[in-house]
Amino acid sequence: MPTANWWNKVLAERIRSIQQLVPAQAVSEGAGVTVYRGIGIPALRNLDPFLMLDHFGSDDPDEYIAGFPEHPHRGFITFTYMLDGHMEHRDSMGNRGDLKSGGAQWMKAASGVIHSEMPGQSEGRMRGFQLWINLPASEKMSAPAYQEFAAAAIPEVADGDVRVRILAGEYGGQRGAIQDPHTEVLYLDVSLAPGARFEQILPVEHNAFVYVFEGDAQGADTPLPTHTVATHTLALLGGGDTVVMQAGASGARFILVAGKPLNEPIVQYGPFVMNTREEIEQALADYRAGKLVLTR
């Protein structure tokens, strides 16, 4: 019969303990908008396949009204999730959208896109996330693509003190609106009542993180000491197949994101992410030559 110590050892090996706490860093982007970056900073340059995570939010329109005017991308995917407010999108594929509260947008920049993301409001709260997901070398010069989903298209599972919105991947027998065949991204928006506990199974080979944006939560590293993840903090998760988080006294809301690493070279120059320096130079040359012209 297994002993208690044996069982604790099994739990410790299965549970993804918190390996690193990364407080989000304030960065000025676009036309001077302040965002809070958890991936893409010196403390965490990238987390294959994730290249950048920005959390934007303000109740003061003077801080967000300038938005993110026309700018190029090549070699990766942008995944935008609006928590509050709405953002107008326009790109060189001819797409126009108005991403509102609770909606998600998936844009595969691939061979190249110029787009703009401008606030569609002049008052009220503006809040959301943008995640950059790398593309494999075989897809970096493929045709761009675009998907946008309203809040009603995002499945939600509520079970007592736990509420989960499923943007990508699977949870509670439901599948999210967005699927990525290359990195199999899981993207959950998790809300916990005070003291509530959340568990999720993940593939052992996937990299994963939690980003807390309301309240605080603890990572259950049984039988290791727990770590408290404060608001605006990213928790990098270690190996194992189970994520366990428990809300603090005021509850918690966080995103859990996981994906299959590509294990390919990453060469980045601003909004261009390729595999070699020569490919970056070509991206710059193509942009300067006007090959990524915005369609109005």
C-alpha cells in the first residue's frame, strides 16, 4: 500500500510549481499608451512559443485615446482579448473590426501585415491583453489570416466559486473559439471567489504561465512552500501536468496560457520575428519598399 510520503512525492512531481514571479513592467507603446508587459522584458525575454504579453488598462481616456496607429508585423500571431471597452481594428488584408468587451481577435501576420488598433470610445474603462505567439519557420511567409469573435462566441463554464471563459483550447468539456494547430494554445480567463481552488491538466511538454490581473492567488506546490502571485504579476510554471491555483481573501482573476514550444531560433527586431538575421533584413527591406501597404 502506498505511503503518505510516496503520494506527496507523486503530487509534487505532477503539480506545476511556480518557478519564477515576474512583476509586469510599464512600457510605452503605440502613440504613447502605457502597457504592462509580462513577457518580452529582461526578466523574461520569451517563453516559447510566446514572444510577448501586454496588459493594457485605464479608466482615464487621456491615457489610451492615442491608441496604436498603423504598424507592421511579420512572422507571428497577435492574439488580443478585450476585457472592457472596445478597439477598432483595420489592416492591410482589408479587414475592419470593432473588438468589444469580452471579445477576442486572432491575427496571423505571417508574411506581413500593417494594422492599426484604435480605441472606439472616448470615455470609460479600456482594458485587455495582447499575446504574441510565434509561428514555425514553415509558416512565417505564409498568407496572413484574421479571425474575430464577439463575447457571445466565447464559451464559459461556471461551477460554484469558479468561472472560466475558454478563448482557446479545452476546459470542462468545451472548446474555445480559437484553435492554433502549430502550438495548441490553451488560453483561459479564470475568476475565483475568495479561497476558491482551480485545477487544470496540461500536456507535460507545454510551456505555461499564469498572469493575475485582479486580486491575488497562490500556486499549490504541494508539498513545497506556496507562492503568492500578486496583481499584475506573471507566474512562470515549471514541469508537471497539473496547474493548481487558489484565490486569496479578496478572490482572484487571472489568465492561464499554455502552448507547445516550437524549439526554433528566434530572431526579433521590433515587430518582425524570424529565424535568421537575413530574414529580418528582408522584412525591413520589404516594409521600406511599401510591400505592406494598409488598405483603406
